Amino acid sequence: KTSLDIASIRKDFPVLNRKVNGKPLVYLDNAATSQTPQQVIDVIVEYYHRYNANIHRGVHTLSQEATDAYEAARGKIQKHFNIAKPYEVILTSGTTHSINLVANGFSSFIKEGDEILVSAMEHHSNIVPWQMLCERTGGILKVIPMNQNGELIMEEYHKLLSEKTKLVFCNHVSNALGTINPIEEIIDAAHNVGAAVLIDGAQAAAHIKPDLQALDVDFYTVSAHKMCGPTGVGILYGKEELLKKLPPYQGGGEMIAEVTFEKTTYADLPHKFEAGTPNICGGIAFGAALDYMNSLGFENIAEYEDELMSYATRQLLTVEGLKIYGTAKNKTSVISFNIEGTHPYDIGSILDKLGIAVRTGHHCAQPIMDFYQIPGTVRASFSFYNTKKEVDVLVEGVKRARNMLL
Ligand code: PMP
């Protein structure tokens, strides 16, 4: 039994009172974007009501208040992920931006024939930037394979590593399958051959509170909108010595020390990577989202979501012809499935008519779909504000959809 008071938590999320197509909303697309609690909405409203101003360069009160709040949020992020220094937190527009920043910077270091390893279960945002990097540099992209359960084949990973490996990229949790990858082992083994590691934490951070210093990871990325924060803001964590070596990604205001037409020198970290006016309100709200989730406790969240997932897995498997993709021992509350003889899009559309929000398609992870030789899946992803009753509504909806389609 969970120690969380789910009924009272649900009251924090105004959107959960909505009706969709005349039915109470059952929101099960949390892996794409989580909903926003009133506590975070209040922070956003307060910012625009009281102290909307540009940061870091203003002498006036509003600018100073906004700067203080933005930097306080950076401090909350630092503490939450146990990052050694505040300037190792680069505020970005989200995971995609963070990954491109690193991939772009590594163009200076990758030489022809150097190898970059990516896992077979990456989001497109963690494949395409590396392909672009390889095109620019002559680097070679190699893939860590996975098995039918949706787990990485670690023996193959160890075989792929060599002194040619310069970088390893892997998600902490797969968005399409929910698999929690053994990132400790991945990081340690890569370091043994002198390779740097970037872990994409976009899916993990809503369920797991990673200790980035203990992991000894080189880079880690997060998107706030998957953990009760707003869209358009996230972080790149990087170790100080690596961030210092990486060239800047974008040029502009904020990121310079001195500019003349002959030469420009760059600002210190983190500003070197924070060109232009950032998502100030978003950064502040990200801090508030972390406060909110920490007030519930990540262990409580994970325990309750596991309970929901086990229940949903058992119930869904009672539907005739239903197959679940991603049956790893270690997984978060994501269930990807298909029903024999139906198309995921049709199931998703019928569920929407019943007020149930799920995602259908390839989930920006086409190689996984190719691996299973399917066009896509229906994905239900659960958050701590979902209930067993909602799982029952989903299962009834899926049965109804199946009967309508077959
Ligand atoms: N990686 C993973 C594993 C994801 O789930 C997502 C979002 N679906 C991303 C990267 C990209 O995140 P964003 O769109 O916030 O940049």
C-alpha cells in the first residue's frame, strides 16, 4: 500500500478534472509529457505578475529578482541531481538541445575511424545528432544490440568497446519500452577504455533520482516537461573539465567575455553555453517542479508507479491477442503493446473517444519497431497521479476497441 495520498495529489493537477469527448480524462501519456501541478502553475503566474525581466545584466530590481530566482533554480537542480558545482548545470531548452550541444562540440575531437557507440533502443534525438557528427568527422557509429525482452546485450557491449571508442551514448530509461538500462556498468566499462559517456535521462528523471557524482557520468540530460515542469527547458550536466574543453554551441549575447570584430573571448561556465535570453520563467518553474516531486519523495513515487504497472500489466494481459513489448526485469511504468489483427493508431483513436490519452506510433524510436518488425505500438505510461481505477478504464477501453475492430 502506498504512503502517498493519491486523492489529494490529484487535486494538485487541475487538468485531471477535464472531460474529453464527454468522458473524464484518463491521462496515460506521461512519458511524452507529464501534467503540471498548481504549485508549479502558481510560480509561472507569479513570475509574469510580479518580476518578468531579463536576467544577468540588469541593475533594476525586477531584473535582480528574476536573476536570483533563476540562479536559485539552478541551485535546486544541482542539489537534486547531486552535481558538484552549480556551473556544471547548463540550462538548455531540453534533452534534444543538450545532446546536440555535446554532439556539435565533439566534432573538434572525433577523428576519422574513431568509434561512437549508441544503444539499439535510443530515441531519434539520441541517434541523429551522432550520425551528423560521424558525417562531419568520419567517425563510425556502432550499435549495442538488444534482446527480445528489450534489454541491452551487455556481453556484446563489452566486446564492442576498444581503444577506438571515444564516446558511448545510452538512455537511462527507454521511452518506448520502459527498460531501465544498467548505466553503472555502461559508464564504468566505457571509462576503462578511456571513452566519455552521455546518459540521456529524459525518461528516467521522473521516476529515479540519480546521483550524478556517484555515477561518475560525464554528461547527463533532462527535460523538465517530463517531470511536472514546463516545456522548453531542461539541462545538460557535464563534468567541469569536459565542459571547459568543449567549444560553444551557439554564439550570441550572454556567452561572451569580450567582443571585438577581430576576436571574441568566451564567458566562463555555464554562460559559455547559454547564449541569448533563456527560458527564464521555465527555469524557475523547473525548480518548483523538483520541489513538488521531492515533497512526495522519489522512492514513494517509484514504489507506487511499480504497483500501478504490475496491476496494469496483469489486467492488460487478460485481453485476447494482446502482446506487450519490453518485458525487462528492470523497467519504469511504461507499457507498450499491440493487439493481434489491429493497428495501434486505430486502438489509440478509439481510446481517445473514451477520454483515454495514450500514445501510438514509433515513439521516435523507429529502430526498436524495426527490431520487433511492427509499425508501432500503443503506449500507456503511468504517473504517480494515476489510479488503479484508471487502469480499469483503460483495460475496458482496450477490450471495447478490440471488439469494434475485429
Ligand atoms: N530521449 C528520450 C528517451 C525521450 O523520451 C525524449 C522525449 N520523448 C527525448 C530524448 C527528447 O526530449 P525533448 O523532446 O524534451 O528534447
